[in-house]
Amino acid sequence: MYEFLISAVAFIILVGVMVVVHEFGHFAVAKLCRVRVEAFSFGFGPRLFGVKYGDTDYMVCLLPLGGYVKMAGENFSELSDAAKGEATVAPPDDPGALTSHPRWQRMLIGVAGPVANFVLAFVLMLGYFGWINEVPAEVKTTTVEWVVPGSAAAQAGIEPGDIFRSVAGVDNPDWEKVYERLKLNANQMILVTVERNGKTLQLSFHVPATAKDDDFVPSNAGLWPQLLVEPIGVQQVQPGTPAEQAGLRAGDAIQSVDGHPFHQVETLLAYMKAGQGKPISLVIVRNGATLAPVVAHPAKLEGGWRLGFLNMPTRSHNDPLPWGKALIKSREFCAEKSLLIFEVLHGLFNRKVSISQLAGPVGIARVAGDAAETMRLGPMIVLAGIISLNLGILNLLPFPILDGGMILILLIEGTLRREININVKERIYQAAFIMLITLLVVITFNDIAKLPIFTHLKP
């Protein structure tokens, strides 16, 4: 019951803030365009209290699940964010009505909501990187966790467990220095010195030509660094996946994979990719006891080889960045998460991603509750940034009843140089609303099926 209350409160606060910020974007630009805004509400349902200032009723309603803006003459555009009651149809000659304004202004009002979410996500992450920036407890030495067979690193004779003592003339480098040396010596042969089992070895390393590319990292040369101290922890096991079939449980720690002591999920994913789905042997630690090895059979999930579990967050400490670097990190974070959303959508259409992997209100509430239970501000800010970014991008999709759908219809009307018949619009919005509700019901059902109360009933 306690976990449910935490999740419910966290969900209400998180989603409420995201939606209100979204609606404020519409509100602010509508005011700038001199559109008459009749109501700005926090929450839905019956009005509890508020104040009317000018033409706008600023109010708080009973159900605190977001909010809405009601503009004069908006007709069906109000459905782009949520159901808001009766549509307001203003007289054609009403200068304050939304429909009396040029299409370009209406499009600006439509795009303002998503833009407000993008700005919020950027500001949240800027504050996170500049004031908090949680980093995990890291290995102090430049130790190699795993080497991809056949890679440039493997051909140089580098092995898992090796510690870099010099790279291209730089002594005792950290991984950032290793990265820099490789970038500066693309398609060149360099000398590296490694420590292996107490012995020092000098090796010749031919750096791949791709090292000159902007997105090059040491793993592209077959080098997977050991960055963390602790083994991979299992936070949650997805039902029906290889992890569940192998007997993994929440709270387990993966001590080794085929004898390799991996410490980060990224290395495990690369290892399974290299193995192309071959069975792997896992040594599990459960409640302090080491269990007999179990065999897991990786499966193609989400476009790659996976076991199907959520890894445990690693222990961390705060290491705030200078504001210049925080600005860059915030921009990179938003760009990366934005591209991830489109990858997921692409995966849905080509059937590489299952709809069961999407999260609806229940799933978001669980994640929000987990972040709240950590009692740390960092995870909550990061989650808020991701949700705000997702909300902005999803609302820009060209689907009726979303902001992007409204903008698309306005573009079509601009091309045709006439309004689309209002009955046609009504049918389009009704069909889109039914489709969206159906999708939400399916996703919510999947979210509920993933709750511990149901997954624990499985053998």
C-alpha cells in the first residue's frame, strides 16, 4: 500500500507539472497573439477555486492530472491535449477567437506546448549536470573489462584484465586519455604498454581508420573498459524473457558471464551481440550466497540480443560540472533521448519492438515511485527531463487530436486555401480519439500485467 501511494503521488506531481508546463506554452503564445483565453486550469473536473483576471479564469480543479487551456473559438483543437468539455464556438467576426487569427499564428500556438516541454527538459538537465551530476563509484585504473574477438584490440594482443600503463607515449592514462590518443592516431600503429598478472608487456596497436569519426569510442576498437566496481545487479525481471526462464530474480547480482566478471550492462550486451545468441553461463549471487551456474539463452528483443531484465542503479556520488560543460551535456542528453524515441517508434512499425515494452500511466507511475523512493533528487530530475521530452515529441507527431495533427490539418488547409469541412474534421478526431484510447487501454493492461503482484504468481 505504501509503494502504491508513493507511486500515485509521484505520478500526479510529475505528470501534472509536465502537462501544466505544456499548456502554459499554448497559453503564453495565445496571449501574445491576442487570442482570448477563457480558462487556464490546473487539473480537470469540477472547479474548486480560482481567480478571474481579465478574460481568463485561472482555476484549480478536482482531478490533479495535468491541466488545460480553453481558447475562444478553438473548436476541435482543444482535443489535441485532452478532453476539455464542450467546445467553444465563437462568432466568425470575433477578433479574439482562435479561428479569426491567421493559420501561422494558430500553428505557433500549437507548437508552443511541445517547445515548452523541450525547454523544461533542457533546463532540468542543465540544473542536474550543473548542481548534481551523479556519477558511479568507478575503477581508478584503466582496466580492460572485455575485448571483442577479431577486433583491433584483440589483434594487438590486448586481453580482459589488462591495465593500460602507457598509450602512444602518454603514461598512466585514464580512459579519456586513451580515447584522445586513439582519435589522434587514426589508421596508425601505436605502442601501448599494459600490465598483465603483475608483468609489463609492450604491444603494437593498429588504430582503426574510423577513430577519426566524431562518434568513435574505444569500444569501436574492441576495447570495453571496466568503469564500475560492483557486478551487474538485477532490479526487475521482465516476464516471459530469457532472464525469467533462467531463474533470475530481482535483487540478484551477476557475478560472471562465461567466466567473465562483467560490471556494466553495456559490456554484457556487446558480449551477447558478438555471440549472436549463443547460450551463456551465468554465476548468480543471491542474498550473499553464490548459486550454481545457470544457462541463459539470449533472445532478439528491442532490435538486439537481450536477456530481459532491468539492471540495478549503481552507487554514485555527486560531481557537478562547470556550467559550460553542463550546457553541452544537457544538449547531448536531449538529443540522445529524442533520437531514442524515434528508434522505438521505428521499431514498432517494423515489428522489432513489441508494444508490450511501452509504458503507459501505470508504468510511468511505477518508475516515478521507484525514483521517489530513492529519496534522491537526481533520479527524479532525470526522469522528469525524459518525460517532458517524450511529451513534447509525442505531441508533435502528425496524428489527429495531438498538436502535430492540428498543425498538419492547418498546413493542409493552407495548401488547399480553404477550411476542411467541419463534419470531416469531427469524424477524423473521433476516429483518432478511439484509436488513441484503444492503444492506451492495451498499454495499461500490459503495465498492470507487469506488476509484481501478478509476476510473482508465475512459476
